[in-house]
Amino acid sequence: MGDFKHLVIVKFKEGVVIEEILKGLEKLALEIEAVKSFEWGKDMEGQEMLRQGFTHAFMMSFHKKEDFSAFLSHSNHIEFSSTFSSAIEKVVVLDFPAVLVKMPA
């Protein structure tokens, strides 16, 4: 079994300064020790019909589910969640234990 993953896919509201949200997410990941890694990306190739307006994906990795639980209850996460939630129009969230099929090179 691999790490525990927290995947968030969003469509931001019109007028949101996305760079400020990205800085906030990066700061959050760096401040909370339970976060093993954080990565994000903006869709560049998806067809509109398939991506349904979603533009950005964010993924945090944790060594184990308990670390994810600690992240959720961390005061910095709770505080930033309201800022993040007010900036998004649509969201999909998946939290799952990853199944590692091939090791990174």
C-alpha cells in the first residue's frame, strides 16, 4: 500500500486571484508537518466537455491516514479552508489510500 492521498479538483469563481490561493496552499503544505508532499497543476490539454469547467488539481500526500486526519484538524487548515471554499465555484474531493503500481524512477 502506498501513501494516503488528498485530491482536490476545482473550478474557481470569476474574479478570484488564483495566485493568492496557490500561495496560501503552498504555505499550508509547508507549515503542517503531517503533509508529506504537495503538488498542483492547471489543465492545459483537457477538452471542455470532459473537464466540465474544472481547471486546477491539487494533491497532498501523507504517510498514513492518521497524518491526513491530523492535517484536517490542524488550526491552519481550518482557517485556510474558509478562504479556499469561498474562492471555488465547483469542487471534487477524493481521499484515498494509493495503490503503488510502479516506483518513481
